[in-house]
Amino acid sequence: MTAHPWLAETPWPTQQLDRNALEERIEHFLATHWMGVLSTIGKNGPIGTPVEYHGTGRVVYILPQPNSPKVKAMQNDPRVCFAIYGENCNWASVQGAQMFGNAEFIEPGTAAHEQAMSIYKWQSSAIQLGKTLDKAPQVPLLKIDPERIVYTQQWLRKDGYAPRQVWHKDPNKKAATRSYGH
């Protein structure tokens, strides 16, 4: 007997959650994590970098190092994939999100930058890095407002749902179901 017999069932379920339920799960997941891997397309190929993020809803903000290879890559090609994964101890606990969209830089000195910095929790990092708390960093802030999110949660299989759920910004786009399993 296995601890979670529903994990052995194949093919995996393909049923998608309704949009509201999926959005709620994605937003909860993003709000309860703070690190992800930002993948960009550099002149010598892909660049994947672990970064801190903070956000609201399905929009995330990242404070990239100015003039870094990833910033230069996004200035040349704004397409990005941002992947967040939850800690897990086995297949039943696997959970993550991949966000696909375009990088948008918000310049300091603008109302949009000030508003975004009120969401981005820069103070905790500043303390860890020995920086002052007088003023938020005055560098461009990266905003990712995704066009598509692939949300993975193996526990969904227990209730008959696909472990990979696809959210599109355009509510008229529907996720294609795929059959998975070994």
C-alpha cells in the first residue's frame, strides 16, 4: 500500500479548475513565497538567475542589479519566464508556478515606481545587506504582468484535477489539456 494511492493513477486527470479558483490558488502561492528564478534570453543563450520578488495579485516586482547581464538581456528581448517553486518533501507536495510575459522597467522618480516600491518589501533586504532605510532604492524596478501562468500542484490530482493548470490573461483563451503519466 502506498501513502498516496492517487499519485499512482494514470493517466493523470486533465480537468481544469474554474478561472476564479485557479486565480485564488495562484495568488495565494505567489503571496506566500519570495524567491524565484528569472529566465531571460541573453546574447549567448538563456540566463537563469535566482531573485527576490514581491507582488500583488498575479503581478510581481523584482529589483534587479542595474547593468547586470539579465537586465541587458531584457532590454534586448523583453520576453521572460519567472519560475517559483514551493518547498516539497515528496511528489504529493510538489507545487510551483511559471509566469510568462514581457519585462517592463519602472523608472525611479515616477508615481508608478513609488507605488511599486510600496508593494516591494525592500526594507528587509536592505537590513540584511547593511543598507539605510531612509529611502527606497532609486533604481529601475522590473514588473512582470504575465500573459500566461502554468501552475503546478500535484495535490490537485487527489480531487480529480490536472496537476498542471494554465491561466491566461485573456479570459477567452482556454488551456489545452494534456495527458501525463508514466
